[in-house]
Amino acid sequence: MLDEYLYGAVDRISPEAPVQVVSWRDQKSGLGGAANVANNLVRAGCRVFLAGVVGSDPAGEELLKNASSAGIDTADVITDPKRPTTLKTRVIAHGQQVIRIDREARDQIAADTKGALLEHLRRRIHMVDGVIMSDYAKGVLTAELCTTTIDAAQKECKRVLVDPKGHDFTKYSGAFLLTPNKAELSQATQLPVRNNEEIRRAALALFARTGCEAILVTRSEEGMSLYGKEGAETHIQTEARGVFDITGAGDTVISMLARVLFADHDLETAARLANIAAGIKVGKFGAAPVSIEEISTWIHEHENAGRQKLVELSQAKQLVSLARSQSRKVVFTNGCFDLLHAGHVQLLQKAKALGQLLIVAINDDACVRQLKGSGRPVIPARDRAKIIAALEPVDYVMIFSELTPVRLIKELMPDILVKGGNYRLEEVVGREEVEKYGGRVVLIPTTEAHSSSQMIKEIVARYQFSSESPD
């Protein structure tokens, strides 16, 4: 679709009819529909092949020109001289939309056009990480085209994400993920969606009809609800700081979901990042794309306004996903860090030099007692975390409650796992997990022998010697 914006000012009522007169001042065009999804993905660092239909008209020519200028591959877009390009013209006055005019065809595309699209799909499917089907009920995503696309993707082990429309979602059967809003979910299932329980029931009904693996229900100011086929359920609060324009918010959600999922990250992280992206989008006018840099900035500002460098696992996963999208290497190390000494500082400095994002995980107090004895830790976990966070090389600090960091390593999948030179490679916990997915383990030697336990023994010895000395 091509989005057209006509800007003007309203300062009088027409003498011909009781309507406002808009004095034209400017106009511009932008990418809409699936082209907006593609634009978001390009801004997120992806290579995108856009497939669809435009008419043989000025709007189609402008859409293809704008898409190519944005870096989108349009070789798979079919030009049909018998159909108009979908053109949405919005008249804007004083920052508000006065009226929208849609020029479009909604009848199903011709058989030869559908055949050409499917041929393009068959040639492309082995080249991509995944497929997005953006359905706007304009006659392109017919039941046959949807079924053939999903079947072809499954044969190549590619995930298909669908932004659905209409009453019959069975045409999306076999897709990995559907992203209906509440109204679309209710329309497809003929069930009410007034509260969490009703939305959950409707989602279960949709699972039964489509066989999809996950459903993400977008709920406007209520945020999002993510459901897994096996019963997992996650509710995510909205991150919108102020709603200015919801145009293209659904496009933003599915593009960010795809960006994260197709890079092999987990679904909850993808949903949370998509929620943040949607919150940024609704603060913009029109179908404006959201960049990775904007999301990263939002997260940093949000965290700095709260607990700063101290993060939980869900937040750390978002940060790691963003770092990877910017080709930044993630370095991970862990320990008790009870009584910080020069060896710790040296280790962290050298660890940060190996990459661009350093995450330090520290054991909580109960774990330290099990590992070091009943007299430890000397310093509580929160204070240890604050001390580590104050060091310049450290980007984020986590407190974990397991004796080993294996679960964190599996969840975060850091590029580099760092431990001190007092370990042998075969002794490093998490080494097998890291090397299994292609990461590496680095042992960093220190120039001097340092030990928190030894420091504590020396302090105790000196104190005892001092207390036993005569006055």
C-alpha cells in the first residue's frame, strides 16, 4: 500500500455545505501495509524480499521507488494492470487526521497473478530465515496462497508469522505464530474477549482451529498476551508513553517479532521487544518505522530511571537480543565477588575488551553460603551488585540463585564466557553449553594471585593479633 498525507489548515466552513475547508500546504507519501513491515525490518538490519501486488499506475510506481530507496528488494512484487495500487490518502490539519480516503480493490487476485507470486515464493524460500504474511483483506492472501506458502515454508523448516484478518483463520493452519488484536480474535472465534479469561478461551479455540504454535493477542492500552500451544501464558503491560497515532502499530509488532525470532531468540523476548517497539511507534505520526537504536535507547533510559545496571533475566535477554542485532559481541562472567579485589577488576577490564557488552552474574547470599561456608558472604548480594555495577567496564549485573550459571548461559547464549586463569578449561561450568552453539570460553590470567578468601583470613588474623596485644 502507498500512504499519502495531505497537510493543510482549517480556518473556515464551506459556504457550499456544513463541512470544513482544508487549505492545502504540503503533501508526502510513505510505505504502508506489507511495505511498512518490510521498511521496519530493513531499519532493524534485515535483508527483505517484498512480495505482493501493485497496479500499473503512478501510486504503484511511487511505492516501488520508495521501497527501493529504503533498501527493500522489490523484484517479487507483481504489477497487475487490472488492479489499482491500494492508496490511503489521509488529510491532516493541525496535527489531526480530518478524513481518510481509500482507493483499492478487494476482490481476489487473478489466477495468473497468484501463480506468479507462488513462483517467486518457491524461488526465494530457501534463501530466507522466515516468512511474514501480512493480511489486510485486499484479496492477495487467498486461502490457496496462504496454504501453499505455509506448506513450502514447513518443507524448508522456516517459521511463518501471520498478521491475520477476516472470519476464517483456518487458511493460516500450520503457521508458527498469529498476531490478532482483540477484535480480530473475537471475529475469528465468535467468542467474547472482555477479560483475561475470555481472551484465553478464545486463544485456545484458535489453537484448535489452526494448529499454530503460539498466539500473541495485541490489546491496545492493555498491552499484549502471549499464549503457547502447550499452555504457557504471559501478559505484557503496554510500554506506550503517550499515544499519538496507532497507524502501523500492528506492522511494527510483527516486524520486531520476526526480527528477534528469526535470529533464533525465544518467543517471550521477541514479544517484549515488540511491545516496546509498538510503544515507541504510537508516539510517532503515520506508519513510521522503529529502529533498533530507538529501542535500545528506550531500554537504557528505562533502566537508568529505575535500577540502572542491575537487571533481571527477562531484561538481560532483551539487551542481548538488541546487542546481537547491532553485531555487538556479548561477554558473560560470573562469581561470588565477595570482597572486590584488584584481580576482579583486572578480570572485568580484560573481559570487556573481548566484546561490546559485558554482563556479570553474581551468586545470591544463600548460594555463597553453600559455596564458601557459613561465615560468607561478608557483603550482601545487593551491595556486591552495586559495587560491581560501579565499575566502568561492566554494562549490566544480575543476581542469580542457582549454584551454577548454566541456566543463565542457556538463556542468554553469550558469545564469550570468561573465567579467571586459576581455572582449567575443563573445569569451567557452562563450557559445553557455550561451545555447543558456537561460542567460546576465554580464561584470563591475572598478573598477581588474588583471593577473597585469603583476604578475609588475613583480615581476621590481623584483627585477632591486634586485639590480643597489650595496651
